[in-house]
Amino acid sequence: MVRKILVSAVLAGAVLATSGCHHKVQNPLANIDSKQPDKGLFDRGMDSMKHARYQEARTLLETLINTYPDSEYIARAKLALGDAWYAEGGKAAWQQAESEYKDFQTFFPNLPEASEAQLKIATMHYRQMEKPDRDFAEAQRAADEYKLMIQQYPESPLVPQAKQKLREVQEVLAERQYRIAHFYNLRDNLAASQARLQSLTESYPLYSGIDEALYELGGLYEREAAGLKRQKIPDAQKEKLVAQFEKKAIDAYSKIVARYPATDRVPDAKRRLEALKAPIPVPTPEALAESKAEEASRERLKLVAKVTGNFKKRPNVLAASKVGDPNLQEETVANAAAIVNDLTNQINGMQASQNIGMKAVAAGTGTPAANEAAPGTSSEGQTAEGTAAKPAPAQVNEIQKSDTGTQAAGTDSKAAPADPKQESSSKKKEKKGLRKLIPF
């Protein structure tokens, strides 16, 4: 009897031991309770995130990362660490979030969450974007990050969302370029306005005011052609330059009719083409359908929104297109100084540059241009050390005479005033000569 009791006790202990040693560790992603310490830290960190205790959540997640570097929760913990900074908000917190997301992409580039991290980086800059007439640094950063996301993760399901945000950012950047170009145009600085409009029309084809920008660019080319007709240069050279600018105007007007046939400036562009005796292109059915889809997708600003928008920091992007592929290339940068120099060279009979104005000239490189200020001085006549540059010797235009016809050395006799009609001014002559050489 005693023996049976001992055997039963031994069997019961074996069963308990067996049941204890067969307790399996559950899948950490299945959200099932586990006795793993790293799982406990991760769950507590997620609970703190849920209740907006972001500092506590970051402490728990950092403890997990530093204490259990081989844990299968490392990837999720690193991503959640960035999410804690992201959710907290603010410029300083978002800078930390971007650093954490970049770190996550470095260590886990092939995980699906890498594209999510990249999208959040771009979104942080998007949320800091300001209106077109203010600082555009955040808008430019947002555009660069959205482009990187689309190009680096083309199979991600988040790509359509990134494309739409990029269209909205490019709407703001294009509006900025147009406002600057219009400002220069109103002040007759045609070269600077032309450079901005060229950059806009080539870099932002989905801009809501693209037809207006092209029409204004065509008008600039016509004004430059009219100015060249008044120049005193050989007729053959004059005809060549005039034809060159009129051809550019025709191309700008034709692009409105052929590529954007559903926009408001099409009738005006056709009239200008008729005045220039140029053929009016017929848009293809595909181009017409594309233009109609772009215009139909835009939202129109109401009067109240226009008025209240002046008091808001964030830009209004309702006019951005909802269809079409945004430009993923770098923005084309035309250079106004290069445009002027190229035209001057053509007027002087020199060969025109093939890459006119398409790159910004780096400061301190190359040789000075023909009309460039002397080295060591600024455009206002200041030297590099900040002192005023020495004035040029005074220009003597006629022989000064005393009342008696001769002036003795060392006497106080005054010279007779010069005839105002014959008085010469080097500044006036310089300005007149520049305007005579260059129509703008």
C-alpha cells in the first residue's frame, strides 16, 4: 500500500515537471502574453505611447534596445522610438524622429516599414511648409524626401499618397517661382523674369497656373524681339536674333494649345500665334483628356478662403492637381546673368553658349564675365574688407578758363561754368549704352 502511494506521488511530480518544461514561448507578434522580459518592456512601451507618455515610452524602448540587442523586438522598438518623437510633435522632436527613422532605414532597409519611415520623414517637413511668399526651405526638403520615397520604394502601397503630397508641395514651389517672375516682369527686369519662368515651366508641369506662366513667358520673348529690332546692329544679325526670340515665343504659345488645351489662356495663345503668323497646333485626344482631368481635379478657392488665407501660416494647396505624375527630377535652375551675357555675346558677334543659363554659377570659380565687378569689390562698390572702393579719376570734358582767359597757378580764380548742354556724365552714358546694347 505504501509502495503504491510512493509511485503515485512520483508520477504526479513527473507530470507537473513535464507540464512546466513544455511551456512554449509564444510568437511576440501575436500579441499573446509571454514571460519574456524584452516582450514585457515592449508592451509597457506601447502602453505608454497609447496614453501619450512619450518620455516614459522612449525610456522603456531604449532599455529594450540596449539590454537585449539580439531580441526579435529590436526592429519594432527602433521604429516605435521614432514614432514616440513623431507623435510628440514640435520642431526639436521631429528632428529627433527623423534621426531615428534614418537609423531604422540603415539597419532594416528591406522591411516594409522602411517606406513608412521615409513617408513620415517627408510628412514632418510637409507640416512645417510655409506659404509661397515665405521661407521655402521646408517645402524643398519635403519635395526631396517625397521623391526619395517614390524612387527608393516604388512597390510600396504608400507611393500614391507620397505622389499626391509631392504634387501639393510642387504647387507651392511653382507658385513661389511665378510670384518672383511676375515681380521682376512688372519692374522690366526681363532677364530675371525669364529665368524664373523657364525654371517653372520645365520643372512643374502640373502647376495650376502653368498656362499663365507660359503666356507671360511668350510675352517676354516678344518684348525682347521688339527691343532687338531697335538696336543699331547689322541687319543680318538683327534678323537672326529677332527670329530666335519670336521662335521661343511661338513655342511657349504652342505649348499652351497643344499640352494644356483645357486651360483659360488657350484663346489668347491662339491670337498671339495668329499675330506672329505661326501655325496653330491641334491638341491630340490624349492631351485634351489629360488636361481636362487635371483641371477637373483641382479645387477652387472660395472668396472666404482667399481672405482668411492671408492670416494663416500654412499654404493652401487646394489648387494642386490630383492626377498626373509629378516631376521627380531636380528643379531646372536658369541663370539671369548667363542669359544677359549670352545675348550680349550674340549681339557682339560671338558664338552663343549651348547651355545658356541652365546652371547656377558657383561663387569664386571661373573668370569674371565681361561686365562683372572687379575682384575684391561688391556690386555696391565695397571692397572685401568692407571699406569703400576708391573712386575713379574725375573726367575732364573741356578746358577750364578763368575770367581773363588764363588761370595762374596758386590763385583763387574760379573756372567758368560748363555749358549744361555740353556737360557729360559718365554714369548716364554708361546706363544709356547698356540699355542700347541690351533691350532689357
